Amino acid sequence: MIESERDLFEFSRVLHCKLMKEYFLNAQEDSDDPYESSQMRLFVLNRNGMFGLDTLRSAERYRRFAAAGSGSSYALGAMYAAYEQGLAAEDIARLGVEAGVEFDNASLEPITLRRVESGRVCEWTRERETQLEPV
């Protein structure tokens, strides 16, 4: 169980070794990188919080929200503003992704949000501007 940034880091070390040994991960990303890359960005959300792991295995705990990718700066700004207004979590996430798509030319639609609730997966797409519905 991942309960801290340290737990996530230790998990990533084991995963990286397994990927290198059993799946022949090509860890070469940039010759200036101080460590081998795991070639993935990872988010973990559980009862202990929200954690993120970057490609060089730097682990963080997020307190409110997180974003990754080329539009993440726009997404974080939008989510910060939405969070301060007290909006629901799915509205904050939707606004973040919409801001990334709107202002970053490398971020594209379609947008699909999914939420797991009581064992059901609920989905929202811009084409169906409705509440999250079971799929």
C-alpha cells in the first residue's frame, strides 16, 4: 500500500528494474538526465492521498489537484481558480482539461472524464454535456 512519497519511490525502483529486465525498457531519454528514465508519468490515488511520480522517479504528494502534459500549466491555473470557488471535483477536473485544450496547441480533444463510484465507472464527454453517467 502506498502511504507516502517514500513508498511510491520504492515502488518505482522495483517497477523500473522489472521493466528493464523483463520487458526491455529503453531508458534512454536524454543524455543530460542524471538517472535512467522510466518513460512514464504516474498518478496514484488511494485513501492515503494523491501521489505523482515523474519519469525520473521523483515522487510527490498533491494536496488538491495535479496535471501532467504540455497543457498542464493552463490546467493547473484553471483548477486553482475553480477550486477556490468550491466547485465539485469533476467540474474542477473538466475545467482543467478544457483550459489545456483551449490554450495549448499540442493538447487536443476529445475530452473524456471517468470517475469510479461504488464499483461503477461513470463517464463524461463534451459531446454529451450531461452529468457523469454509468458506462
